[in-house]
Amino acid sequence: MRRIGLVTAGGDAPGTNAAIRSVVRSAIHEGLEVVGFERGYAGLINGQARKMGPRTVSGIINLGGTILKTHRCEEMKTREGLGKAAETIKRYEVDMLVTIGGDGTFRGASELREISNIPIVGVPATIDNDVAGTETTIGFDTAVNTALSAIDKIRDTATSHERIFVVEVMGRSRGFLALEVGLAGGAEEILIPEARYDLDEICERLKRARKDGKTSEIIVMAEGAGSSQHVVDYIARNTGYDVRLSILGHMQRGGPPTALSRTLACKFGNYAVRLLVEGAEDMMVAIKDGRTTSVTLEYAWREKKELDLGLYQLAKILSM
């Protein structure tokens, strides 16, 4: 009987467990055995494995996080680490591998593929939504809704106390999450790494808004767009308004996945298994124009996904 290995690596994303469930049950449906490697690539290197079946994934579709755990593994970036991972794959007689994660996960998968020579398919799961080749990723919708719920509550306080709130959301190098949350949350300003901003101009816009009758504002800022504390201090100093900072942090990674994240995970997990059964060797599952498809693993991590700056301009228009 052929055996499929399963790894969840990188940052956790809501819906990963739903994807694990889909991979395991789809693989068993195809007559495959499933071995899960715990703690990401570190577990693959160290041989932390367990057999998985239909009952091992019962009751997890609604859970955030990953039952296989995850761990950022610097050793996987070395030739020695990749060699150890390949040896583990050989020792456990794994014939094919599914990796669930983001672009860093897929870079490791591409390099592992070259050494181990086994078919590997990636499943994109990251709240950053920054993986090239797919319109969205598992967990992104959940993270947007988690942040949006928090901002809706913050706006109540901002309105009551006539304050400006700078709300920092996750996104170390990309602004997909901040842009989506800012647009849906009606933010007056959105600060993202992909678009330059001038704090003096922002202060002037805030002053004009107050003259026009606004009494509170929300500024959504990606963590990679600069120092949020500096933004707060600068605006307070140059406007005289009451400005507060709220950093949402890792709460955006957790919680039950939304219906969209769960459905996407079910589709992606099943399609990953189908690709492997049909002979795919180094692909990543993707969605384009509402259709499940695939791109090469190398494309997924080498190419830079374009941010829709049209949404950024729309947010500016609607923030008056």
C-alpha cells in the first residue's frame, strides 16, 4: 500500500485542521496510508511521526491551529537538514508528501523535492494571503473577520470618547490583511508596506475631517508598514487629538475557521491528494476565478503576489 506523508509548517492559520482532515480522509478513500509528521519540518527532520486514520481527524474541522503542531525550522534551510528530512521520508517509506503552509513552507518543499525525489504537493494556508498563484489562502477570511470584529468594537469606544485609534494588524511584509480589514471596517486611513504614506498629509486630512464634523477615526496599519507607536505619537503631537494604539497581534491566527476557510480547506485537501494520485510531482493547490487549480511549487514561493491597489484607492474614496 502506498503511503502519503503530511506536514503543517510555518505560521498557523485557521482552517489548517480542516485541511488535515480533508487530506487524511481523501487519501484513505484513494487506498493510501497516511503518516503525519508533528511540529512541521522539525518533526520531519527528527522523525516525529504518527499514523493517521479517519478517527484521528474526527471533531477537528471547527478547530483553529493544527493538531500536528507547527514549528519554524531554521535547519530545513540547510543542506544537512534537507538530507535528514529525506532520510526520514525513506525510513518511513513515504511515497508522496503534502505540505500545508505558506511561501516559506513551499520553498522548503521545493528543495526537499530535489533531494528526496518524491512527489510533493503544497496546500496554501496563511493569514497573510501572500502566496503567488492563488487568489486566496486557507485562514485569510477567518483572520479578516477576527480583526474586523475587533475593529467594530474599537470603533464604539473611539466614537464614545472622540478618539483616533491606530489598529495594528499582522502582515510583516505584505498588506493584504490590513487592506481587506481596513476597507471592510470603513477605516479612515490604511497604512500598508506597498503604499507610501506621509504622516503630515494624514494629520492634515484628520484635521479637515474634524472641521467637517467627524469626531473619531480608525487607522488600520500593517505591522510591516512601520512603527505603529511612532504613528500614534506623531499624530497626537501634530494634531492635539486623543490618539490610542491597539495591537491585535496573534489573536488573528486563532479561533474557529469561518465557513469560507473550512470549505476552501476541504477542497484544497482533497485536490492535493487527487493531484498526487494522478501523478503530480511539485505542485501547489490554488484557486483562480472560483475554480480549484494548481501552479508549480517554485512559482508559489518565487513570484511576488500583486496587491490590488484598486481596493486601496476605493478605501480612500469611501473614507471621506
